[in-house]
Amino acid sequence: MKVGIIGLPNVGKSTLFKALTKKQVDVSNYPFCTIDPNIGVVPVPDERLEKLAQVSKSEKVTPSVIEFVDIAGLVKNAHKGEGLGNQFLSQIREVDAVVEVLRGFKDENIIHVEGGIDPERDKSIIHLELIMADLQTVEKRLEKISKEVKSGSKEAIKISEVLEKLKKLLEDGKMAKELNLNDEEKSLIKDLNLLTLKPLIYVMNVSQESGTGNQKPGGNGYLYIDAKLESELAELPDGEVKEYLDGLGVQETGLDKLIMVSYDTLNLITFFTYNEKELRAWTIKKGTSALKAAGKVHTDFEKGFVKAEVCNWQDLVESGGMIQAKERGLVRVEGKNYIVQDGDVVYFRASVSK
């Protein structure tokens, strides 16, 4: 799953991304994960891993990860190709959710492209660019399927009806997500990768130095983060970061909050597997079956799925291990249709052909 970071020039977008990449994990364990300079593979903070590690005694602990993409800066009229408009739009279509960075800090040494600090104006500029880009996409598709519609193709007519509704909404300056499309309608236009259908997370980049860093996280729908401070914290050892946070009376950094909000926004959950060699956290979508989760661990496990032995992570930790949890009747045997829950520790049994 990829999360794109977007924003106007000089809002702190790249500073935030650099802070995230300082937390980047070794990706050698993730097959086919070729990392470009503008992609950071970041561990998802999870205190459960530490507690499970004490029980599992595994040689290695591998966290869940999420990818952040530093997308080319956006300027007004990007949909017309201004600045790096085409690059911006192609990159953002490939992500699953969007973090929109808005500037809330004052700094006379860093010029604002629009002349002054006004986050709501900046948000409107970004939204308009996304809307106009989507409108172009919708109009092109309508033009492309017009012949099929005239010939009476039922599928084309269905798609056209959805596109016409979207066109009107976008022309009114509204985002596609405001249309509340049903599942069938979404599937008909899925291949368009509309920008204004993607989940949006708003980050207000503030500064303790300029007196804009005192807002409560989450206020007004924004996650308030001091990107410069986060970048400095990311350089420190974990012990020093904890001391700093304790001094502020908070438990997690702004970066950790952003990672967790992104994870939740993408509707993701974590399950765990372990043996003496490795304790590992796996990322899946909510509602994933045991069969599909087994395939996440290894394709052979999905093909030869027999059953899944499942225990809640807390029950396992309190029991002292899987064997003890079984003795206490806390391990369940589940079939392929079982829906894996966040925090499940799973041992898959499969018939694997050699």
C-alpha cells in the first residue's frame, strides 16, 4: 500500500518525507520491492511486537510496513501542465491514499508561492487541480465510449451514466467522493484511478519556533506536525526520543501518528506469525479471509490450506507462548473462510507438495 505526500512548494512536504525515510526499514525481506529515491518503506509502530518478541524468543523481528511516496510539487494550473503537472498527476494516480501537507508555519526566509500563509486557500488550490484533472479524465472516457453507447452496449450505457453524474459534480467544483457511489458504480470506473476518490489525510505543518505549534493534533480535521522537529527527532536514538516525549507528556511522535492514521485510513490491520527464526507482522485489508492471509505468508500455504490455529496476541503473551495458550484452551482452529482479526497470532497448516 502506498501513501502519496503532496503539497504546494515550500510547505515542508519534502522535510516531512525525509523525516519518514530516516525511519526507513531494510527492505531486503520484501520481494520485488525496488525502492526509488522518492519512496520510503517505513515500519508501522506496534508495541505488540515488542511484547510478542519476549515470548517468541525469535532470532529476528520484522514489522509491518507502509510505503510513502514523495510526489512532485504541485502548482496552480498543474492540470494544464504547469510546473511538473503531468509528472505530479501520473504519480498521484498510483497511490492508495494521499497526505496533503498545508503550511501553517511562518518563516520570512521561506517564500510562499501564493504570497502569504493561508492553509484553506492552499487546500482550495490543490483540490481544484485534482478536480480539474479528474474532469479531463472523465470527459476523455465519455468521448471514448460514446460509439459503444450509441450502439446500445448495456455495459457502456451503465458506465456512461456514472460518468455523467461525475462530470456534473466535478463541474460544480466538488470531489468525486461526495457522490457516494455504490460498489457496482465504483467498480465500473475503477480503472480511471480518479484522484478525488482517494482517501485524504490533512497535515498542517506547524512550528514551535513561530508559535504555531500548540494546536491539538486532529483539530479541525488536521493532524498537526512540526516537520522540522520531526526530522530532528528521527535522527536521535529511541531512548532520547522517549525522554523528549515524556517531557512533553505525550506517548508518540507526530510521525508515528501520521503512520498510524495512514494505516487506518487504508483500512489495514495486522496479524502475526512466529517461529524460532522470525516473528513477523503482516499487513492485510480488514475483512481478509484466513485463506488469503495464508497466501500473504506464502502462496503454497494458500494452495494447500488445511486449517489455521489462531490465538489473540494478548492471550498468547499472558500465557507465555502458543503451547501454554493451547493448554488453556485459548487457541482456536479456524477454516479458510475465517475473517482474520487485528492482533491475531496465526499458525497456518497446509499440505505443501514437494
